[in-house]
Amino acid sequence: MFRRSGFLLLLLFIGIIVIRFMTFSRPAEESGSVYKESFRNQYNIFALPIADELHFAAEAVPLHQPEVRERYDRELLVNTYWQSSTLLLLKRANRWFPVIEPILAAHGVPDDFKYLALIESNLMNVVSPAGATGFWQILQGTGRDLGLEINNYVDERYHVEKATAAACQYLLDARERYSSWTMAAAAYNIGNSRLRRILENQRVDNYYDLHLNEETARYVFRILAVKNIFEDPAASGFHFREDDLYPPLSYQIVSVDTTITDLVDFAFQHNMTYKDLRWLNPWLRGYELPNRSGKLYEIKVAHHH
């Protein structure tokens, strides 16, 4: 009797172990398969539709050429699916496009060129390995030729308004040389002298017919891709509220035509830190502003409420 009951207890114990094992293991297996099925059903990456017609600065893009179409498709995919980078651009553009757009319009440069600044610098005051600087990535010699002040104390390539006006001068000159805004954009990237040599060597005058280095070959297509996304962000899967975007900078202007010996003191006098002063005026490059010539500088300072 004891042996039989002991045997029954052993069977019962084994049964409990088996049931527990099945209870704990089966959901894990099922959850894995459910997860995979859910992933298949919910996570999707789509090939992107390409418009029948595309224009840069009112100039048609020859999308009927397979090679041109594929170059555009590449940039559209890269900029759509590198979501964090493109969302940051959408946020920054809300602050800076309202500054850039009226300057382009005042100079007669097509609005599409705001996207050139966007792809050049991501709307950040960066410096390239070659020394190209600011939103518009202007080289030192080119900047001086275009009338920008560049020295140890002031670098107007970091002055968004003045750099935009300088870039407009360059683009207008290039447009006059090549009779094409698309070619003007290419010239902005590669330089007039190099572009002229390439045109002479290849005996064509259309950007889309040129064999170029990879950066310049991608250049206009990168502009076209971000333009496509920015014109209808939701259609490319980007969703945000107005409050998510970076607001315009708040400041007032102080005009100065004398030397400022200590910009830290100057900042404190205007209820701000030196960091705040540099944030609003990145073109100030040191701790003082010598001004022997009496030049009029407009300095942005904290807005007093």
C-alpha cells in the first residue's frame, strides 16, 4: 500500500513538473512566433513613389532617363529613411527658413536654394575639412571676394543673413555664366573654374549630361529629395506638432560703432552670458571686438520683456 501510494505520489510529482514546464515554455515559444508575425505585419519599408514630373528652380529634371531616375531615388530613400536626421532638419528649418527665404527673394534667387543651404550644413555652423564655413559653407577667399569680413575677431560666414546675401551673389553670377539655375547649384558645389573645365572636356552644357565626381553628381538630387519631403512631410511619414519645431530666435538689436574691449562684460550688461551672446551672434569669434574704422555692427542681444 505504501509502495503504491508512493508510486502514485511520484507520478503526481512528475505530472506537476511536466505541466509547469509546458506552462512556462509554451508561451515563450508562442510569443516568439507571435512577435515574428506581428513584426511581419506591422513593420514595413516601402519603395517610394516618384512623381511623373520634377523641377528644380522651375527647371525640369529628365526623369525619363533611367540613370537620372535612379540617382533621385537613391537620395529620396536615404533622406526618407534616415528619419532622425531629416526630422532634425524639419525642426531647424522652422527657425531658419523664415530668415533665409526673404533674402533669396530680395536678390531674385529661387526659393528652392534654401534647400542648398540645408544639404550643405544641415543648418548648422559647421566647418568642412577644406575650411568651408557656416550655413552656406563658404571658403575664406570666396567669402572675402563676396564682401564678408573674416578675421580673428569677426567671421561673417557665420552671420546667417550676410552669408545668405553673399551666397546669392555667387549664385546670380553662376546663373549668368551658365544660363541655368541647376548648373549654378553645381557650380556652387564644385566651383566655377572646375566646372568650366569639365564642360569644355565633355562638350555638353546640361548638369544631367555631365560625368561628375560622386559628391557633385549627387548634389542636385539631394536638394530635390529634401525639397520633396519638406513640401509634404506627412506623405513621407514625418509627423510632428507645431510645438515640436524649433521657434525663431528671440532678440533685439544693439548697434555698435566703437570698440568693445570685453564681450563678456558687454553680455552681462545686456542680461545674458557670453555663451548666449555667441549663440545669437556666432560671427563674433573672440572676447573683444576691435573697431578702429567705426564700422556699424548690429549685435543681437537678449530680448527684454
